Amino acid sequence: MCGVDGSTVSREALRTADRLSEQLGLSLVVAHVVPARPLRARPNAVSGASATTDEIGAGEELLREQCDAAGLAQARRRLLVGRPAERLAELADELEAGLIVVGSRGQRLRQAAVVGSVSSELLGLAPCPVLVLPARAVDWERKEPLTAA
């Protein structure tokens, strides 16, 4: 399973997830989470979460674009609404995923602890291993291989 958000490192995570799924003989599900907006029907009602039709449409378009750009036009796609790390972990549990692949936007661990980071939070919630590509890994395949000195 691969979570995408439209960022450059997310696109690299999708390419990595595609290669791994092929090498391991696993199916790939590409997921995007539209963050939910708080919703209160009445002043004293229990709050829920929702997304607008436009936000849902934009999320579907993002999934289509990401899959098409990676040459995965026929990939299974899932659009979710809610807190990204929670929803990705729930989907992984539902699918009995063997691996979740996501990109990191490059926040430092200290900042992630204060601000919150989807990849950092997902590490604590996921029911399976999580592969997090750091932002600096975008061009890792183009770099010269390490050689013995």
C-alpha cells in the first residue's frame, strides 16, 4: 500500500512501492487521504468530520494524476477522509497490507514531535512495517554508487 499526497517525495514513494510490489509479487493499493474539516450540526452536538465535494474531487484527481504519472493507470485506488495517519493505518489493517510506503516532507524528528508528521504518526499506528522515504531520497537513484576506497 502506498500513501500519496502530491509531493515530489510522494511520487518517488509510489515508484518505490510499485517496484517493491512487482519484485515481491504483491498487489498495490494507492491511497490518498483528504483531511477532514470539523463539522458541527448543532452547537451542542458531537463533532464529526467531513470533506466538501470539491475536496473529494481534488483528491480523486490527485490519485489519478499520481497513478498516471507513475504508469499505474489501472492501479487500485482508495480515497479516504479523515486524519491521514489514522486513515492509512486503518486501510492497511482492512487490506491486511504487508507494507506501507510513504514519503516524508523532511521535517526533523524534533519538529515532528511538536507539529506532528503523517509519516512519524503512522509509524506508531500502522499494523505492518512502514517504509518512509525521506525528502532527500528523491534523487537517490541518480546518484553515483558508493565505491570502496
